Amino acid sequence: AGSSISHVLPVSAPNRVSNSAPGTWKAMQLAPLLAAAVAVLTARRSVLGLRLLDEPPDAKRSAQEEAWRQTLHNFKDVQYSGDLTIGGQTIRGILDTGSFELVVFDRSCESCLKAGAYSPAASRSFRAGDTWQTLTYGSGLLQVEQGFDLVAIGPYSEVEMVFWDATAARMPVLQYAHFNAIVGIGPPRDPDVDALARRSLDSGAEFQTADSGKAVAGHAGWAADADAEPTLIQAFGVTQFSICLGREPGSEGYFVWDDSSSTEHPDQFSRIEVVGVRTWTVRMTGVQLSLGGEGLGSISSCEEGCGALVDSGTSLLMMPLAAARGLALLLESTGANCNNFASLPDLAFTLDGKEFSLPPDAYVAKVEAASASGGAPVPALHRLGFGSGDCELAVMVSTAATSWGPMWILGMPFFREYYTSFRLGRSSSERAIFTSPAASDCRPSAPAALGRRSKGGAYRRGELRSLNRSDIFVSRTMQRAMSEAWFDA
């Protein structure tokens, strides 16, 4: 159970030539051979999804040169998924900025319930790996086996990717799943940063069988070794992408590949420095409730700053317990209740010194009872007055701290208000997030809209969103934030 993941790479790096070889004529003889080897590797990189060490990060893996806007299917405003193909089979995956691995649910996995769709046997390009592990989520456990197959999305050509094939599950939420894969699009590892030492995976004992014939990758990395396993973003050579979710309940979302909007129209965007080395974490301050641009009071826990992960795979906002309690008390002191939902205040805060605000339906919802089989642990911290049915603070609670203070997660509610672009950069020091208030068609707003939003003009709805606890998928990132004292961002 203590063994590490064995990464199988399709191609080995070329051997280095010693600088001490006598005579320049030998170097001259070797030069054509080395040039030919590099040429072969370069030609094959589009098939294998690999990058040469000196290759710039903006190299393309396909003929796609322009931005492509992909539609995301919406299930009850808590699951958004996009189409992709693996081994020639079309499935739907959650595009998750808070994770790194590609996890696919196997059709033969009976316990994967509605999520199981992919069949290795039906693929002509599938190759089995030699390890398996158990992934721990807030929603339950997955046993996964390492594999390799060709993956394509929209206009992007097939690349061979390492992925984890889910063959067994203890995750009740999968009976409501409207996705078949989790596509990790967390930032690539900075080459100057040491390999991830901190892992949050289970030992795998719950699923271990004597005849598996594969090594157990027991405590392998929570973020997957990005050195050996490029994310899908890296494999396609994408250096910037954007996410926007429709504001109206039930509306579609969009994932924009190779998006250059923030570069072509910088006046429409605010730049936010990414302080996380391994994640899309930014610095957060000044959390308060605001009504009509006027502050109603601050929420404790972030006086000296917080670390906020911008996470497209998280259904709700996640905040420290002190902040959730402070939010409930402040709402109570203002006489707020769900019968006057339209007059509830915005949740305002700053990211890297820029002002942001989210409307009340980002933190309050009409919560339906969970099914008997359970689901995500959505806490009912404070019951607000609602004529019929339950109205609760629809937030998750974090116990973790970061290097920048208590941990927040800005999940799907953030992407409904802000068109958000993620720029990878050549290293973590160049990494940045760019935001623009989302227009009604889920595109960046005109420059004039920026000022209106910062003064409290956030979009308001006339009715609450409905939320069923059983539909919420609690990601591995959320699991760590809910159960651990430290999050190494």
C-alpha cells in the first residue's frame, strides 16, 4: 500500500551527449543523428501529448488555432459537463479546474451506476497500465485502474492520455450523475517546484482483491504527478481557456478553448494574480455584505486575508466556519429572510485588490431533502424564513488553512457572474486569472459594465434556486478542504 504510481511513458527522452567527447569531428558526426531524433520526437508529440523540454508552452497539439466555444450541459445548476471522446466513444465530463487527473467511469462498473459509459473493450487504442489506487472524494470512494487511450474534444485532434478507469465505486451521488468523467484542468506543475509530497488518497484496502495482478498505488499524489502525466490542457497545447455559466436557472454553460479575449480586449478584464503554485488559488480580502453598493458589515475570518481557490468543479461556495456563522448572524441582524429574497444583500469581497460581488442566490437556496441513499453534506447552518419549503445558507464549510489565510472555494456561483479566463503562463509566476462581468449571452461585458458591477449592480433574480443535496458532487479538493487542517495550494 505504500508503493508509488508507476508512470508508463510511450516515448523516452533522447540520451544526452557528453561534452567531454574528444574531438570536434565526433560531435559533427552525432549532430545529424541528434537532429533526426529530435525531429522524430517533435513529429510524434501531437500523437502522444508530450512536450519537449525546450518547447514553448504555446505549441499546438492540433491544427486548431482559433478559440472554440464548447457548450456545457447543465444538470440542476450543480453539474456542468462537456462532450469528449475517448477510444472513439463519446462521453460527458466535468471540466474541473480544481483537479488534475482524467478519471473515466467504466461501463462494466455496476456500482458506478449512471456514470458508467466508457468501455476499454470497445476501444481499439486502449492500453492497460500497471497500477491501481483508491481515490477519496467527499461523496465516497472510487477504485481506479491506470490506462492509456486516445482522447479528443471538438476540433482538437486525438492525443494519447494516461487516465484512471473507475472500476468500482462507493458513491451514492452517482445514481444522479449526468457525467461520465472528471477532466482535471488544474495548472501544470511548475518545473522549479519539487514533486508533490502531500497525498490525500486512501490506501485502497476497501477494494483490494488478490487477483488484481496490478501494483497498488496506495498513497500516490492527490494532484497526480504532472511531470509524467500532462493534463488535457497541456496535451492539446492550450495556454488560455475561459469558463462562463448561464445566469438563468437551467441555462447552459460554456468552456472556451484557446481564448484570447483578455489579450485582445484588455479593457474588459481585471487581472488577478494567481498566488497558488499548484492550484488556481488567489488572494482574498474584505469579505462583507453589501446592498446597493453600501457595506452592511464585514464577515469574520478574512481580516488578514484568505486563500480562495477558483474551482469550476465545485457546485457551491465554500467558506470557513467562522465566515458562514458570521454571514448567518449578519443576515439575521438585518432582518433578512427568504420572503424578501429580492432585497437580500450581495456578498462582496476583493481578489488581488479588485472588487467583486455575488448576488444572494450565490449563498442562499431552497434546499430540498436528500434522498434516503444520501448525498453531499450540505450544512443547514441557519434557517431563514420561507413561506413553504426550506431556505438555507447554501454553502459548504472549510476547515483548511492556506499560506494566505483560511481557505475559500469560489465555485459555480462565481462563474455565473464573471466570465473567467485562466492563463497558464510559462511558470507559476506568469500564471493569472482574468475576469469580466458576464453579459447575458455569457460573453465578456463592455468596458462600461465593469464600473456598474463594482458599485453593487450585480444581477438579481426574482426567485430562489432549488437545490437537492443528493445531486451535489463533492470533489477531492472539497473533501480535503472539509476534512484537513492545511491545504497546500
